[in-house]
Amino acid sequence: MNELSEIIKKIQDHQRIDTHEAGILFKQADLLTLGQLANAKRCHLHPDPVVTYVIDRNINYTNICVSGCRFCAFFRSPGASGGYVISRKDLADKIQETLDLGGTQILLQGGMNPDLDLNFYTDMLGFIKQEFGIHIHGFSPPEIHFMADKFNMSVADTIQCLKQAGLDSIPGGGAEILCDEIRTKVSPNKCNANEWLEVMRQAHGAGMRSSATMMFGHLDTMDHVIEHLDRIRQLQDDTHGFTAFIPWTFQPENTRIPVEKKTGVEYLKVLALSRIFLDNVDNIQASWVTQGDKIAQTALFFGANDMGSTMIEENVVAAAGVSFMMPLESLQRLIATAGFTPRQRDCFYNPV
């Protein structure tokens, strides 16, 4: 039995593979073998033929940011034209529309805006909770790390402050690739890999759940992708705080990283490897926002058990020239025609 066959046998026996084995699997296994292994893992974890989704909206409370990430086409530097901080009326209108469409949460993210004080964040959270009571999935680790540094607070105290003001859970944004060799090139002013993971560790320790993400296909190699997966798996072993993992491909248009966009096949291979390697993360999410409906539907047979959000509003990926839209009925039909039952969920994957 050669090395690849031994690795495949381990996966079929539901044994954990290490980073060396993950590298061999990715390089030597063909697309369909990866898909079959990932689908078997998905069926083992989720035997019912159900694919979940959440109705929510991405609300970017500001696009003013000092991070200057080379992959971002959405941000504006302080003082530049087009910069904004959302008004209470616009915020309220967006949340009310989300609720009217059956939404159960908002994804609240923004830039690292140096002009906002701590009261801005806590007052915004308090306003949302008092007026609407909707679940707030908000502030990625780089934002929380930025706040802690700016307000001279510990990460733990910053999270407690936001939690007391109304924050319910944390999105896994800003992870990109959790390898500083790459992070210093694509987002040099953002928190490093250890700091990103520490925010998540502190959040999980405070009783908050979060998602985890990975944006690949820019300056990274497969070794960096596997290192990223390994760091997520290690933290999950310690905290069990991640609800889901969401990989997506870098969208190069309108950015300062001139590379070819990854193909659907390359996306599906990484998605499958994620399902196989992250044996301690319950849910893997397809990214129809970056891949479109057909690849997202195919992803349901490459390890994904969740179709993610209906995304009533999305601005960041759209700024990079990608504008796939998915009405609720189309998302449900996409799941059903693939042979699964669509089921709305909340942020914690409870049926709605």
C-alpha cells in the first residue's frame, strides 16, 4: 500500500490526518477522490440530507480604515472621499428590512476607523438590542484587536465590554491566511496570526461562539493553507468555540494583488480538504457569494453542509467586482434540486 492509499484508509476509518498527510493528499489525490472523502466525512457528521442556511444581512458600519489591506477594494482612508460612518436611521432601516424578510441576525463589520471612540461601539450595540433585539454577529478579530489597542484595554476586557453592550457572537473575518509570512505582505497593519487566534481564544473563554474563515488564492501556497487549517484545528481542540469554517477564494479585481483568480476546481479541492482535515469543526459553509450558484451547489458534494447567508446586502466582495445575488427562493431551490432539504437556521445552527 503506497502512502496516499494509507492516508485514504485513515480518513475512511475516521482517523485524524496530520499536516504532512494533508499535503500529500492534496497533491496526489484527484478531484473526485477528494470529493468522495469529504462527502463521506460530511455524511458521517451530518447523516440527515439537510442543508442549512441563515437569513441575514452584512451591515458595514464604516468603510473608513487604516489597515490598507492590498486585497480590499472597499475601504477608504481617513479623509478620503467616499468614506462614511452609518447613521442611526440607515442602520435602523437595514435591520427592519432584514426582520421583515425573516432575518434572524445581522453581520456587523467595519473598518479600523481611528475616529470612533468606545462609546460609538457600545452605543450602537445598545441601540440595536433596545430597538430590535436581533442577534448581533459582529466585529472580526482585527477590529476587536484594534479597539483593544486604541482604547488601552486588554482583549478580554474589550470583548466583555462589547458583550455586555449586546454583542452575541463573533465572525471569523480578517483571518485571510493565518501565517505571518503572508499576512505581512497582504495586510501589514492588521493583527498578526497569533493575535487573531488570541481574540478568538478569549471570546470562546468568555462563552461566545464564533465562525472561522480563510481567504486563499492570493500570495499563499498550499503549505500556507494547510498551516492555516492546522492552527484553526489546534484552537478548536482547546476551546470548541468555532461553529463553522468558511473558506473562499480571493477576488483580485480592483485590488492591488495582480494574480489570476482561482478556478472552481481549485476552490472545491480546498473545500474538500478543509472538511477532511477539520474533524473537530461541525459545519463547513459553501461560498456562493464568490463562486456563484453552480459551484456552490457542487460544493454540497465536496464537504459543505451549509449554504451560508442569503446576504440581503454585501459590499466587500461586490467592491472586488463579484456580484452574485441569491434570492431566498433561489437558494432553497438550489439546495432542493441537489437532493437536500433546505432548512433555515440561527447563528448557532439551531433550526428556525
